[in-house]
Amino acid sequence: MQKQASNIFCNLWLCRLRGHFSSLRQKTPMIPNIANARLLSSNRKKPFEQNRSEDGDTNEQYISGDLLAMENSRTVRKRKREYAYNYGLPGLGKEKVKKAKPSKIQITGEILFGISPILLALQQKRRKIFQLYVKKNILTTNEKVRNIAQTAENMCVQVSEVGRTDLDELSCFRLHQGVCMDVGMLAYHPLHVRPPHYNPDGSPVLWLLLNQVQDPMNFGSILRSSYFLGVDTVITTRGSSCPMSPVVSKSSAGALEVMPVYEVASGINFLTACKELNWQLLSTRCGSSDNDCLEDSRSCPENPTLCSLESFVLNRPSVLIIGNEGTGVSTAMSKLCDYHIAITPRRSLVANIDSMNVSVATGILLYSLLQGKKTSEKVCTEMLSFTKAK
């Protein structure tokens, strides 16, 4: 009797399992991997999904396990792109993701973080200042943060002491140095193309055009080098370059708070207008050897001349074009240029390391060009003094 009861119980259990699996086969197809099985088990109650066609009609489409996995991966990639540095911008740049966690503190504008950017923002007064947040007990140990808090209080800005966790969430877990500030956004300066001109000391003006530079770390480093080396104007293209974010301000060590950044709607139209006014247009090019730099511009006036950075002297008001991190200067812009300037490598290069980081290359270019400009002024001054002496 016990064996018969156990057999009957086993048969009933097997029948129940067969019915369960048969119903699963009718609802969802068999899938090979466990990840899709888990995904389908969570969506087993909703095997159909509403899809809207292009003409606006809704059609019920059966979603299999593989399609569900594909849709799920697309959603994840889309969400990752939303937090990427270059999301929504053309060109190739870094897609480093740093997602912000929701903070309990209510923010009015955007969060500026770091000692140098906040101190310079308070001193320059180019932003609206809403509130300053400092780490608890840091005012007694850090003199720089204490100076920032004193400056903010003199400007009637509220200073609040918060925990480190709050500062981490406000700064998206970046290096905030114990201080964050709620500020308004910086505004771009409109640029009107003027005829070529010289500085009061007689040196030619150098403008820097950043076209589709999309990594904020590169943008900030270029701004810092431009401010230090004496670039007259920094210009970006609207909708295709990295915006002026707090990350840019931090990577520039606060140079963004001091140096105005100009914006043009179209880089091509801007360069065309500069060309008509007789500005000298310069762009960058990778040079493999010094033999590439022996071409004379008079022998081929319709094409830009490739010159080595060591041999080029800046003696006219010029616009230096810096292109995207991945694609460089566009072909349309290259055709408008008068010279392509190449930084000659000091060794034979392998295929994947045949160029430099855009911010490093820009710093080398600016230093050499502006130093060459000063050298040419010195030579002209010495020749003029020698002529007068005779």
C-alpha cells in the first residue's frame, strides 16, 4: 500500500511538472543560456509587447528570449551613453561613465568642486553663487578651505557644513577636496570676426579653435595651457564640442573661471570669414620625418604646406585649429588652412602609438609657436636698433 501510494504521488507530481513545462513551451521558446532563462522567467507573465509602427499603428509582436536579451542590452547601452562625456556629440571621444547618485541636498544650478575652481569663481564673480558646502571640521584644519569660506561669507553666500558622503554625491564621487559650491552656469561669449591685428607689444595675435574636442579632461588641460602660455582667444564650435562643465573647470585648475571662452555656430563659416580677412590658418598633422616638411608654399599654393614645428615661425595673426580626439581636423577645414604643422617624432613609431594626446600636443604647439613669435620679435628689434645705430 505504501509503495502504491508513493507511486501514485510520483505520477501525479510528474504529470503536474509536464503540464507546467508544456505551458511554458507554449508561452516562451526554449532558450540555451541561463541569463536568457532568468530574463524570460521575469517576463513570463507578459510574453507580448506593444510595438508602435512608423505610421502610428500598434502591433502586438511576440518577443522571444534572444530578442528580449538584445532589447535589454540596447537599453543598458543607451543608458550608459546618456552619462557619457560625449553623448549626443559627433566625432569620437572617451565614453567614460560616472553616474550621479541622488542627493538629499536640493541643488539650484550645478555643482562646482575643488579648491582652485571655487576660489577663482568667488574672486572673478562671473557666476551666480547660491550656496557653499564644506566638509565638517575641515575649517579648523585646512587654511585654503577656511579662506574660501571667509570669502563666501563676505559675499553673503550661505556656508553649510555637511558630511563627506554628501560631498561625494554632490561631486559625483570626484576629487572635491572637501568643498563644493552650488553655482550658475557660465555663458559663452559671442565672437565677431575682426580683421587681423597685433597685440600692443607688436606681437601677432593667436586664436585657438577647438573643433569637436569632447573630453572634458582634454578641454580643461588645453584651457590651462592656453591661459598659462598667453593665447589671446579660445573658441569652440556650438553643439559639437565639450560644454563648459564643472569637470572642465576642475581639470583646468580654475582657468575656466578666469579665461573667457568664445563660441561660433559653424567652424567652417568662421574659418571662411577669417580666410577672407587674410587671417593665417594653421592645423595639425602627424609628421613621420623631416623630409615631409621641405615643401615650399609658393610651389603649391592651392594646397596647405606641411611644416615641422621646429622650423615654423609665427609672424602673422593666426588661427590654430585643434580637431577631435579620434578623427582629428576635418577634411573641409584642412582645405582652408595655409599650413599643416607637424610635431616630428624622435623615434620610429609602431602602428597604434603614432600620435599624441590632444591636450599634450596642443601644449607643445602653443609653447613652440608663442616662443617662436617672441624670438622673431627679438630679431626684428635687434635689426632695427642696428640699422638706427648705423
